[in-house]
Amino acid sequence: MKNQQTIILFTAHPDDHLLCAGTLMKLADQGFYIVEVVFTGGEKSVWYGKEKFKKEELKKQRMKEWILARKLIGIKEGIGLGLKDSEFNRDLKNVYQVMKIIRKYKPLLVITHYYNDYHRDHNEVSKIVTEAVDRAGWGIAKELGEPHKVPVFLYMDGEYLNRGDILVDISDYLDKVDKLMEIYSSQMSERMKNLLKSIIAYRGFFMRTKAAESFELGFRTPLKFNNLDKFLEIWKN
């Protein structure tokens, strides 16, 4: 991790990075050090795969898929918080867990779920991370590490689509995104694959590309920079 800029993705379940995976692949190829923190093992999810698993075995299967997916994407570290699927909430304990991780890694960018997503776990993660990103920069709870103000905080797209403040062209990563969907055999029905492909194609339409992923700027966290020309030089491509 030395001399590399770090990005942290916070997700509720092992496959939740699917709507920002192309962007993560692109950033990994540019040398960023990517960490994903998943809150649960997704043990209460619906099973779509051909092979049937007992409920207690589903968590193990999903975590196996997550490990394979991380390798394909280029995620360097995976951290599982081990919370119970559909049974956790925003509370100070969980906010402090996230604050501690943010202060340890001091990321340039944090990404998490859209705050008004259809899934209650996604919403809870969004609320926890939003508060933690804000509090991590304050001079409080010093036992959690030195304060760190996250420069860029983004909400990734949801299945119902959120506001598109930033679009990222992922046309060169479509084959890898297809492979990623195949890895998640327990979750990917044909309908779900078609939905995800439709979302990135829809976003690509507005970018005049084959496919794109969309992000919304984090709540109360506007982008801050002193040198506009350098900022634009980074993003123009």
C-alpha cells in the first residue's frame, strides 16, 4: 500500500460492487490500492443458482464468489465486518467501526450505496458510512486514529437509478463485467443480468459510449480543490 493512493468501497453484501465494478477495474489498472469492506455475508439472500444450497451454506458460497470477484476486479484487500444480514442498523458502534477503517487507510476516495436504495441493508450502510466519513475528519474519538478528511465521497448507482453527477466510461471493461456476473452464480438470474447490463448501457447513452457507471456526490461533501486546471486534466479523459 506504500506510495499508493487508496480507495475504499463499503458494501452491504458480497455482490454489491456490481454497479461500480467497471470503475473499480479502471482505477485498479491505474495503480490505485482498492479495499472493499462488506458488512454481511448475504446469508438471507434469494438463491438463483442451478445448484441448491442449504441456507447455512449460502453464506460460504457467497463469500467464495466474493473472493474470486475481488481478484478479477483488482481489489487488494477485502474486510468482512461479520454483521447479520438484514439485522444491523446505524448506531454509534457501527459508525465507529467505519471511522476506524477510514482513519487507518486514509483514502482519497470512499464509495458506498445510494442513500435511498430499494434495499434496507443498502440504506443502513449508506447512513453509517455517510456519518462516518463526516465524523472521521473531526477531532473526536482519537482512540480510533488520527482524523482524516476524505477528499472525495461518492454514492454508487442503484437498481432504481440515482442522480448522475459523475459518469465513468467502462466500455473497455464490458467483457470483464460479464465474467464478474458469471462468478456470482448464486445471485445472477438472466433477468438480473439483463437489468445490470441495461443500467450501464443507459448510462453509456448519455456519455455517448457503449457503457458507463454513474455516481452521485456524497451528502454534504462537495468536491474541494484549489487548482482547477489540474483537476480538469485528471478528469478530461
